[in-house]
Amino acid sequence: RKEVEQDPGPFNVPEGATVAFNCTYSNSASQSFFWYRQDCRKEPKLLMSVYSSGNEDGRFTAQLNRASQYISLLIRDSKLSDSATYLCVVNGPGTASKLTFGTGTRLQVTL
Amino acid sequence: NAGVTQTPKFQVLKTGQSMTLQCAQDMNHNSMYWYRQDPGMGLRLIYYSASEGTTDKGEVPNGYNVSRLNKREFSLRLESAAPSQTSVYFCASRTGTLVNQPQHFGDGTRLSIL
């Protein structure tokens, strides 16, 4: 089983749609969680951290379910500029641990 | 406002040649990382340095060496390049002193081995 698993997509949605991405992780001791965005041939950039109580940043909502070892990202009112690959990222316990990246879910928003 | 700087941005090598990819960060981060990214494979960790003076292997270390030159700089060396090492290489850094801190990435080095 991969440490971090994501549906690769692609998700093709019309502008204005709501889309949700899911991610599961295998290490129950994982301590912190992130969503990154990666545009084609560019470096990954932090989209948002994921907190235990869930958190929102504008049109983006992240949820964490520790019992099920599951993370989600909801994008409301999709824009053309949201087209990218979204990476689920999990950090193990301890300050010196490594982040483990999922392979990403590709989103294409169309007119 | 540089963040993480990688050089070079592009490089073409012949099989068997050697080269060093450079990475420097100006955020006073303790931890630094080297990844490679291939189509359909996602980011794979090559080596990392949790703090100055330490380095550890990641998921795919074979064929690579690293040097944590000081707190700012972390270089990746290919001693004898092989076509299988054609990839995009990303360097990243992180504070390393707090748990819930993300990584910050450089804009990558695109390396082709002929």
C-alpha cells in the first residue's frame, strides 16, 4: 500500500462547479497534512495546511478524518485558473521527519 | 525575496558525465530536501538533510550524492550520469524546528541525459 494515495483523475469540470478530491494515508502517527498545487512544469506551491477541525480559505475547504486516515479538499465555484495538479502531503511524527507526497490529482476546469 | 534558488535551470549531459546541482535557501531553514519528479511517478525523495551536518537517504538515493555545505546550501551530485536520471529535480527547505510547517520549493532543474 502506498503511504499516500490519491485518485489521479483527471477531473474535468465546468467553470463554477464544486469539486472534491480525496486522499488516504497509511501512517496513523502522521502529524501534519497539507495540500499543494502544482502547475504544469512548475514547482509545487503550498495551497493550505489541513487542521484537525477542518479549515477554509476562500473557495477552498480542507478536512481531516484521523480515524479513517483520510483528507479531503473541496473547491467551490471553480475558476479556469484552478486547473492544476493537487498534491496531498503528509508529515510523519517529529520535527525532522520527511513529507510524503501523493502522486497528485489533476483538475481541468473548462468554460 | 528569493526563497529557494536552484541552479542551473536546464542542463543536458552525456551518459557518464558528472555534474552538481546547487540549491540555496535564504529563509534560515534547518531542513533541506532533494526530489526528482517523473511523469506519473509524483515527487520522490532522493536525499534530505534534517539539519546542518546531517544527511540521510530518501526513497531513491542510488546514483546520487549530497553535501550540506552549510545551513544555506545543499548540493546534489551525479557522479556518472545515466539516461534513467533524466528528470526534473526540485530542492525544498523547511524550518525543521516546528512540526506543522510545510516545505518551500525551488523552481526546479530540468536535466536530460543523452
